[in-house]
Amino acid sequence: MYEEKPETEFEEEPEGEYIRLPLPNKNNNEMFAIADRLMGGSRINVICADGKSRMARIPGRIKRKQRVRAGDLVIIKPWDIQNGKADIIFRYRRTQAMVLSRRKLLPEAINVF
């Protein structure tokens, strides 16, 4: 299955290098969300940019490499069948989330950084 890569934004490193940050792809129905509380069983409750609260799955590729905690900024993709559920696509680190906030790329509904 072919997945399109999300749009990207540049983040400046202290040494002067630039790192690309993925952004939600509106064509794939992706959006920003804030992790609210862990539910167990690789599930987490998220508050999305559209104001809805959804149950999101943490896929194994994210779960094995990094930990998703309450308060993290993530990119989610809501399910087509059940709008109350979603999949997590990407998790931002705290500094990456602050860079997005400073550049005014986060919606006001979830901008807590």
C-alpha cells in the first residue's frame, strides 16, 4: 500500500541546520491533535483540531520507537467508517511543537505550547 508523505515544514537546529517537520495532509483527511489520556491497549484519547474527542490507535511502528504521552502533539487520521476513532500518524517532540506554535501553524483550538 502506497502512502503519500505528509507536507513538511523546516525547523532550525542550534547549529544552523534545518530539519523537515511533517505537517498534516488535508487531502488525506489528516489533522493535528493533542493526546489527552492513555486508555490502555495501545489506545489513547485525543482532542482534535476540529474540537472532537476521538479514540486513537498507536501503531506498532510508533509504539516501539517512541512513547506517546498525555499532552503530546500528534498528527491523526480519522477513520472513514467510524468518525469517533482515528490512527496516529506522527508524534512531535516538545521542541518541534513549540516551533510549530511560534510559526502560527497550529490551530488556536489546540495551541497549548
